[in-house]
Amino acid sequence: GAISYSLMLYFDFSGYSDMAIGLAQMFGFTFEKNFDYPYMSASVSEFWRRWHISLGSWFRDYVYIPMGGNRVSRGRWIFNILTVWMLTGLWHGASWNFVFWGGYYALLLMAEKMFWLKTLKKHPLLGRVYTLMAVMLGWALFYFEDMTALGAFLLRLFTPAASSGMDLILGYLPILAVAALASTPLVKQAVSAREETALMRYG
């Protein structure tokens, strides 16, 4: 469920962002890309530079930097991060789950900056696994407005159950595999390589 919801959010949001970019080009406007394969990120910090780039840039330029950004004391920087991410959570909706979601990412980003970002940069595979797990857990906070339902979901997620759900996973494995592949740059790279080969062959 967490994997499927993560993929659904990406394709839904990235898809209509691409539609908006394409429609704008039809009218002579150029918009920057809004998603840059975020699920390939090796840290949560990198993930938020690749996901919903327009929103992240707006909060950076109009909230975080005017407050002093990271060019301030450690205590002020912590306050800045918490403020920006609480506002980011409330931007998505006036519900406790969005407040928790914003606080969750504020804590993760502070922990990365202060403790383990250098380690993640040295071990990108570890970083990608950690980031995917952290982001999928974050989407659970994002999805459940009912805290009781969220608690039940997290309990099922981290404790053994009579039914593992493998039958559902196996049933949807082909579409999950295609979706996972499409969320990486591999397809784009393959198409570009084929176009370059054809150009070299036929001029």
C-alpha cells in the first residue's frame, strides 16, 4: 500500500505538472520542470530539491532565506527549519496529520544536516534505500487524517501479521515494476541513446 501510494502520488502530481508545462509551451511560455526523478535521491535533503521544485523554491526564496536561512546561529537555524516545514505542512491542509508531516521532515532534515549527511554521500546505495523508506513513511503521515487509522496502519507496517499481503503484491507486480522503472531516468536515457544512434547512422 505504501509503495503503491508513493508511485500514485508521483505520477499524478508529476503528470499534471508536465501537462501544465506542455500547455504553457503551446502559448509561448516556458516553465521549469517541477520534478526531477525524486525517488532516485540519496538523501531526504536531495529528495526535496527534486520533488515539487516550484513549491520548495518559493518557500526557500520567500520564507527560509528572508528568515536568515542557514547563515544564523544553530538555535535560529533550527527555528527557521521548523517554521518553514510547519508552514509547508499547513499549506497542504489544516489538519494534524499535515502538521506532523511537516514536523517529521523538519526533524529528518535537521538530523541529516547535523549527523549523517556526509555518511549518506559516501554510501549512495544506502542513502537511496534510507530515503525511499523515509519518504514512504512520510506519505503515510500525509495520507491519514484520522490518527487512529494512522496508528493502525503503522502497527501493521512494523509488526508481523497473519496475512503478509504478498498475494496482492504478486498480483500487481507487473504494473508496479513498470511504474517503478518509469519513475527513474532509465527509459529517458534509453530513448536518448537510441535517437543518438539513429542520428549517427542516418545523419
